[in-house]
Amino acid sequence: MNETLDRPIITCRELIDFIADYLDRALEPVQQLDFDRHIARCSSCRAYLASYETTIRLAKAANTEDQAIVDAAPDDLIRAILAMRK
Amino acid sequence: MTAIPHDAALVARLRAKDDDAFEALLRTHMPRLLRVARRFLQNEEDARDAVQDAFISAFRSIDRFESGSTLATWLHRIVVNASLMKLRTRRRHPEEEIDDALLPKFAADGHQVEPSTPWSMSAEEMAAQSEMRELVRGCIEQLPETHRVVLIMRDLEEMSTEETAKALGITPAAVKVRLHRARQALRTQIDRCLKEGRRS
């Protein structure tokens, strides 16, 4: 008998608690199996997981788009720091 | 690991107290580091102060630069620490928790009370919209500081859980909890925004 498959399906609450570790690939093998079994049959958690991942990418994108702009270092601040060094 | 050749030459000049080398370092790295400090401090004057403190500290400790990383990552770490120090000195409010209304709700059986539905746009499509970028930045700014700082360090500055925990003086487990709740709160606000857009 396969003890892992005999385990009850975890709840949405448990799955959502696992998401950050799932994305970090830090789940224990048994937790990973529990996660996979739940996500395979729960469309709501699949949607939650996808939107959680999108949130992370969007947070990064919303805060890095300004990096495309090559702005100059403020001269007054450079002068102040160089003066303080001496 | 040794410093990359370009860094090694510059570090040698910095250690020799070469004025041009100090200015070159400032001009090369300051724009990026100012952006980092602004994310933490949300205030131009404080960001400039933090960057100034960081560079002065870097100049004074250049002899201790171990070449185990690049100058860019070494300076990044110093600016993050200077920004955190600045936050600590200006902290006036008791720590807040994330509003429960921004976290998912579960029924007694552990299932989501309000089932999640797929988003119609990808991160790239949303990031292309200036209103959405503004919304996301605004939501991050409004997170309780303890959670906002963790989200910035982990998801924006791409620091590890361990580095973040060490810099903040908290446990890796606390970093994980705060990060997860901050992401969930942000996700809820984006979800609401998308649903409102669908209704209007």
C-alpha cells in the first residue's frame, strides 16, 4: 500500500501556506506531493498560485522600469561626499 | 574568488587614495544606489543621506574589501544597511500588522471562501501600463514597514532569506512569514484592481 497516496488531500489554506516554499523549491518531498495532488484538482488554488507568481514579477517590473533611464549622479552630492572624505 | 580585473584596478587606486578613483566610483555606482535607497526610504533627502553615509563608510573600509564579490554587490550591501539604519532612526510608529482584509479567507474546512479566478493579463502586460505600475508601487509603499522592507530586500533587491534575516536581526522564519503576507496583500490589491476594471 502506498502510504503517501493514502494521505488526505491538504486544504487550500495549507496549500497557500506552502506557496512561498514551493516557489523556492524548499518543500520536503512529502509536502511537494501533497502540494501537487491538491493543485491538480483545485482550479481556485491554481489561479491563486499563478496570480501570486505574477505579483512577484509585477512588483519587480514596476520598480525596475526606471533603470532603463540612465540618470546622472547628482554633482552636488558627489562634491559633498568627496569633501567629507578629506 | 577574486575581484574582476576592472574592480581590482579601481580598488588599487582607491586604496592609494586616488581622488579621480573616488569620483569615478561615485559616478559609476551612485545612480543605481540612489534608486535602491529611494525604494527603502521613500524620501529624496533621506535617500541622499543614506547614500552619502554608505559611500563614506565604503571609502573608510576599502582596505577591508575582500574581493569575494564585486564592488557593485559590496556597495549594494552597504547602501542597504545604511538605508535600514536610517529607517531605524526615524521609526516613530508602533509596528503594524498587515490588514486581515488583504489576506485570503478560509472556511472552517480550510477551503477558500471566495474562490480565486485567473487573471486576464500577464505580469509583462500589466507592467506595460503606467497606472498599474503606479498602483503596485503605491501598494508596496503602504505596506507596514516591517513587511515592506522584507519585500523590497527579497523580491526587488533579490537578497536571500538568510542575508535579509541577518541584516534585519530577525530569524529566517520571520522573513518568510513577512514576505508571504506582503506578497499576499499586494496580490489582493492587484486582484481587486483587475476586478474593478472588469466591472467598469
